[in-house]
Amino acid sequence: MKKLSYLMMLILFVGFSCQEKAEEPILEACGVQNPVKELTWLAEKTASIESTGSSSPAFIRLAEYNEETIFLDGVCCASCNTVVRAYNCEGTLLGVVGPNSEINPSLILNERDFWKPRNFACLN
């Protein structure tokens, strides 16, 4: 009976460990179902981030600014004094986000996580 219990536990363990990892949900934006794959400039940007890696992991957030969808790139490093840039759906740089910059942060609405590289970890 004890052997049967161990066998059942082993089967359950193997069964659960073989399940595929759930993929992160894809956010529709800019009139396409998968912007990371369908917007050439964004695909190139994310590929560049993935390939270079970084001691300060980069990420992309999605938001609205002046009733337009925008992408914000950022770096996960509170002490690095980095710049957050805003891009429109065509990949055109709209400006830098900041109180004395082109993009007023108080006018950015519905900001949410959009994309991050594999094995992303914010180490602040």
C-alpha cells in the first residue's frame, strides 16, 4: 500500500511539472492584436533589449497621452537617473517624460505594464 501511495504521488508530481508555463497576456494596442510582433519598430526595440541584457533591466509600459496610445520605455534602476521616453504607435519619439520635459507625467493616463524581457527582475 505504501508503494502504491508513493507511485501515485510520483505520477501527480510528474503530471503537474509537465504543464506548460502560462504565457503572459498580450495587450492589444494601436489597432493590432500583438503589437510586439506586428509593429516593426516595437519588435526591433524589444529584440534589442533582449539581446543586450542589462544590469538595469529595461521594460515597456503602455499608456494614454492626449487621447493617443503611447509606449514608455524605462529602466528598473531608481538610482540611475534614467530618462523615460514616450513613443506613439508609429514608433515616433514624442519626447521625454518629466516635469520640465516634453511629456508632462501628470497627463499620462492608464499606465500599465506592457512588456518585459524574459527573466525580468527589478532589483531596486
